[in-house]
Amino acid sequence: MNAPLPKRLWHWFTRTGVGRSIFRVGLPDSNLERSQAMVSSFLLHVQPAKVHRHALRASYSLGLGLITLYLFVILCVTGVLLMFYYVPSTDKAYDIMKDLQFVVSAGLVLRNMHRWAAHLMVLFVMLHMCRVFYTGAYKSPREFNWVLGVGLFLVTLGLSFTGYLLPWDQLAYWAITVGTSIAGYAPVVGEKLKYLMLGGHVVGQDALTRFYALHVIVLPALAVLMISVHLFRVRKDGGLSRPDEPGEVVQQIDLGQLPTNKSYGLMELARGTTPQVGMNPEDEIFSWPHLVFRELLLFLLVTAVVLFLAIFWNAPLEEIANAVHPPNPAKAPWYFLGLQELVSYSAFWGGVVVPGLLVTALALLPYTDRKRHGVGRWFARERVVANTIFSVCLAIAVVLTVIGSFFRGPNWSWVEPWKNPPAVTEGH
Amino acid sequence: MQDFSIRKFYGWFTALGLLVGVLVIVGYYRDEYRAWKDYQRRYIQEEIHRAATPQQRLLAERIPVEIRQTVLPDLHRVDRCTTCHLTVEDPSYGGYPQPLSYHPLHEQHPFERFGCTICHRGQGRATTTVEAHGNVAYWDEPMLPMQYIQASCGQCHEPADNPAAPELAQGEQVFENSGCRGCHKLGGSGGIIGPELDKVGARRSPDWLKKHFIDPASATPGSVMPPQKFPDTNLEAIVLFMLSQTGESASGYYSSMKNLPNTRLGQHLFQSRGCIGCHSVNGNGGKVGPALDDVGLRRAPEWMMQHFRDPQSVTPGSVMPRFGFTETEARALTDFLIHMREQAVALMLPSLMSPAERGREVFRKYGCAGCHGPGAKGGVPNPNSKTAEQVPGLLHVADGYTVPQLKARINTGQHEIPALDPKRPPPPLYMPGWAGTIKDAEVDDLAAYLISLKPKDENPGF
């Protein structure tokens, strides 16, 4: 046997009593063992023993959902490490940011990783949604998983927004002031909602305490739960979406016809589209090694990118929060700048109607667009109307965000970023 | 037949694994390498070099390379300056190049109680040169240039009569005499036309302040403040005084040190403790104790100090009670009495002054000169006002106002100044109402002063 040394060591270890008790199956050599490896491992059993060829096509999924998941994992790990230092107190929070930078070993890199991974996660959630839309993947039977995805999008925004306040610098303070003001424009409940978020009328210690609790407990727990259900349903709905294939007859059991007074095994109730009852076994390939190894490689890649960003670019930190010196202009976090730009035209439309309609339309999308065609292909010709509407909305959102980010100066006036901004001084 | 070989992944795993590994190493190196460690090693080398005995050498070699800091909870500071500036307390390093230099004259402000940044400013928590010296974005307090270092004394101590900070005292004089208070509030008293100055020193740089005094509108577009024509020394002094106004408030140990003994504190104590009830100055006051006009010539300072502690110990049979003055208060009173013979100080006792003299002090104290000119002679421009585009002088108010009218005018002010040309912007300067700011008794004195300004040799009945 001329296998490399690590492999031989692994083989030896998994044949010992201890190794076998932990891993059950060693490095698999037969198809039986490849299936066993997937089924017997806690981390791997979430995925099927065999997947459809289509699911491995990088050009189809672009790995966007998985990248988002990895970013979430990185955020959890770095976040817990940051919690060892952070104190949610208006007196201490900012000083702790400085200590992380200057005296904590790897403290700055840790904070940078958390910050950049958070921005990337918001970005990749959005990209993942675009992918799912453009491939029509939200259609039956995956309607509700899309709704869960919309919910996860909102939870991600909530996580990022609550985390934004924690450094307690000018950037944090005024972004949260602006962001919560946008919420305050909602009719009837707006002011109450803002008061509930901040624990008062202005951003202060109570707001910091609330945002901290939301950021480290409530929203992460919610995210973990929803991500679990999201992944569970991906599996139960037959893996990644793919085009219907000729000959793949869905053998749907009509549960209503079955006698109800006997118990059924899992296989009897399994839905027709699950891979194990797929009609074309030659399209199925073993998850080990083809899926698992690709996933591991992607994790390495995501880690490398986040590390690279964190080592060479520092997370922003401005002066300590100062309630009497607002920066001009005070800007919300980038993903809300499109809304802030809209708010500058009309608080009611930008702050309430447009975001409300957008979220509602996104959540109801799979129930309004019910025709089952064009699933599993990018920019399917049959879906040209839906794709056009979505693209126009997306383009508007991007343009508004770019304007809000780069073309708005003091008093939200129009500036051209390639020209030097006029010196801002406080008037008497 | 499917390809089950995992060999094709080897290349990818190797490449990405190496990439992550290299990044971790780069990140570790950047995190681990800090310039302050070099400075500390240089210091240790120097100590080893100096060691005369093996024991000393062993001690020097055992000096740890580590962050050093002074934690100052009452000052809301952690100063890590001594991480690089290791030898600030070691006189044998006098004349060494920075960062290994000695800091002279720190006996009265020991580092373990005061740290560094309370006087020098900068960013105490930082451990890199650029960040610590504070000339970076998003840090409001860069290190104070040494020429303005006296400004830091003024954060805690009264500027006047602080012998260690003459330029600060000069700056305060310039501030009070130039009428800045007419428009600006400082320490709770002053006008409302301009912004409050209580924390101006923490927000503004020396260069900005200078520019602002020379041409206010260039530093703050739209400012109505008239340009100030200070001579250079006065300009530097008032910039320094402005820099001292940081709003820094220290509690506990630090507040008890706030008052340096000085004649102003002495004068305050002299009035408030009722000394004048028994002693006289300029013939005014009680006759129970001796007159104090020339006490500074008759008695040594040490005698006076002992006298304040326990009058009977130096003057047996004296009926003067023991007032329980603190050492600081006793020194301040002594200081005051030594200078008593100087007429100017004696005249500053309000109870010994005439109403018009007190009124002149009120005129000075509230900065009336800022608009009405030094000595109320006018001449400050107020573009587009009907009164010759100037703020009117007040030398002739006695002709147009009775005393009650004048007092009413001071109290209510005049917010709408008649414009010369209605098409041009209205005159920027106006008369604020001073009721509630200037006390009633002071308004009486001020009115008396203004009435007294009328030139004596003019023919009133023309």
C-alpha cells in the first residue's frame, strides 16, 4: 500500500478500539462504507449518502448559501471570543475597543474578522437570495423554505444592526440613531417600536444593554434555529433544486388513501422527490468524497478571505460616542442607506411603505408565482417577466444604496466623491 | 464507473491549507511585533551595560518585556506611555534621546497619581507612537505642543497667581479685559451671542484658535465675531488660555488639590470669613484688631502662617479666634496680606470701593467691552447698524437716560437693532437682556459707573 503517511496513520487509528468507538467507519473504501461514513457521523448525517450530480455544479449554486453558513460559523466563534472581553457599558465599551487594538493579543484581528465577516454575511445572504430567485428555486415544493430564507435575511440584518452599536463610537451611535429613527416613521406603532428598541427616546445605556442581549443571545439563537430548519427542509425537499428530467416520474403517495389505523415506516412516508427514490441512479454520486471534500475546501477558502481582510484592513472605529456632536451627515449602516436615501425624499414612503411592501412581496413571492416552469436554470426564458421585475427592483436598490453611500455629503446634499469634500466646520 | 479517488483534491487542499497557514503566520507576526518591545529591549541593554556588579547585571537581565500602564480611574484614563517612555522617573537618563528620557519636575504631580495624558494629552491607551501621540483620525486630543503646556495647569488650577504658569495668567487677563464674556459664556457667566467656551480647549487645535482670533469668519463661516487685533504675545497667551478650558472635572483626591494658594483665594477668604469686622484696610473696617495696610512689612510670612493656625501661639492674649483654616487657605491669606500694601490689591476689595468703581469691575467682568469698546468708548464695527455701523459708545448715556431707565435697558436689552439699509443683512451684534445674569446689585453699580463716564469738562446745559 503506497498511500501517503497521514492516510496510513488515519487508517491505523480508525482500526484501533478507541478510533472505532469514535468514528465507527474509517476512511471508506467501498460504496457501503461511503454510505456508512455519511450516515454514522453526526456532522455528516445532515446530508444524504448520495447527491444528485446537479447539486455539485458550482456554476449553479455558486456555493452562496454554504458561504453564508460558514460566515455565520466564523461570526459565532469570533463573537464568543470577543465576549470574553466586551462589557456592554457606555463607560467601558469604547475603551475596550481600544484595548483590543492595543494590548489584547490578536484582539484587533479578532474584531476585524468579526466585522468583515458580518458585512460579508449580509452581502452573501442577499446574493444567495438573488441566486434562488434567478434559478426559480423557490417554487413548489420549496415555497416555505424561501419564506424561512426571507426571515433569515431579516435576522441577519438584525444581527448586523444590533452589533453595529456595540463599539460605542460616533459611527455606531449615530448609525443606530438614524436607523431607529427610520423605524420611528411607521404609523401608529413607529414611536412605540423605537422606544421598545432603545429602552428610551435616545440611544443610551438601555439601548446598549438591549442591543447586546439581542446580539449575543436572542438573534443568534433564532438564527441557529432557523438555519437548522432551512437546511432540514433543503434535504426534505429533495436537495438543491434542479430541472425536471424526462423519465423522472414523481411517485407521489396519496397519504389520504392510506389506512390511518396502522403505523408506517419512514420509507413508506418519504416524499417522492427525495434522492433515495430518484429514478436515475446513474445521476446520483456519493457524498463522500465528492460533496464533503468540496465543502471543506470552500470553508478553507472563506476562512482565508476573511483572515486576509482582517489582517490588512482594520474595522472602523471613530471617536467615542458623543450625543451632542452629530457627524454631518450621519449615515445608517450601508445596507440601510438605500432606505435612508428614500427617507430623504419622503419619510413615510421610504421608511414605511417601500420596505414594508418589499418584505411582504418577497415573503409572498412563491405563493403568487406558482407556475412550475423554469426551475433549476439561471435566467430561464419562461421566467423573463419575473426576472425583469426583480432585476429592476434590485437595480434601484443598488443605485439608491450607492447614492446614499458615496454621493451624499453634509445635510444630505449631493456631492461627487471624486472631488474633495468641502471642509466641514461647526457653525456658531 | 464513478471516480472515487480523493487524489484530485490533494492539490486544492494543499494550496488552500498553505494559504490559511501563511495568513495565520502573517497575522501572528503583525500582532506579535510591536515597536515598544524594541524600545524595552534597548532599555534592558542599556541597564545591562550600566551594571557594575554581577547582581545588578542579573537584575537588569530579568527586567520583563511587558506593557506598563498607570490606571487612573478618577481621571477616566489608562496611560500606557511608560511602555515606551520607561525612564521618566530615572534622573540618570537625563538628556537621553526619546523615548528613553527623564521627565524633570514631577514631584508635585507624581506619575502614579496623575499619569501623563492629563497634562500632555494624546491617546493614553495606545501603544504605537503615532496613535499614542494622537495625531490620527478620530482622536480629538493630540499631544499638546510644549509651547502651550501651561494650558494644562489651567484645567485644575486657577490661572491667576499660579507662579508656574505666567502665560496662562496672562491669557486669562487678556480674556477678561478684551470683553470676550460679552458674547461668550465661560464657567457659567457671560453672553449668549457666541458659543459657550467651557470645553473649547478639548475641541480646538492651537492653529484653529489662532486663525479664529485673527479672522473669525475664515475659521467659522458666517461668524459675527469682530477680528481681534492682539499683539503676538497676547495672541499666544489667549490661545493658551482657551486650550486650558477642557471641561475636565476630576473628583476626590484631585479636587482637593484644585486651589493653589494665591492672592485671589486669599481675597475671597478675607471677605467671606469677615476679617474686615475686626481689622481695617484704608481706614475702613473694625477697630478691634490692628489695621492691616502694612502688615506685609511688619510680619514675616512664617509668622502669619503660624498666626492663622493658632493666633495665641504667636500673640499671647490675642482675642482672635482659631478659624480652622487649612494649610492652603492659610497660605493664600498670607499671600494676600503680603500684597495688601499694594494699592491695586487693596482697591479690589469691593466693600472698600465706590459704586462707580465697582461698576467698572462689573463692566469688565461681563465683557461689556467686547461690544462697547474698552472704557465704553465704542468703535466696535456692527455692519449696517444705524449708529454709524458701530456698536455705540456709552460715554454720554447720562444725557439720554435716568438711572432707572438705564437699568431697565441693561436688564431687557435690545434684540432688534435698527438697520441703516433694510436691503442689506441686519446688523449681527445686538444687546442681550442681562436680567438674571448680572445681579441686581451689580446692575446698580454698573449704572453708576456708566453715568460717571460723562466727561466732566463738557458744558451740560448747552
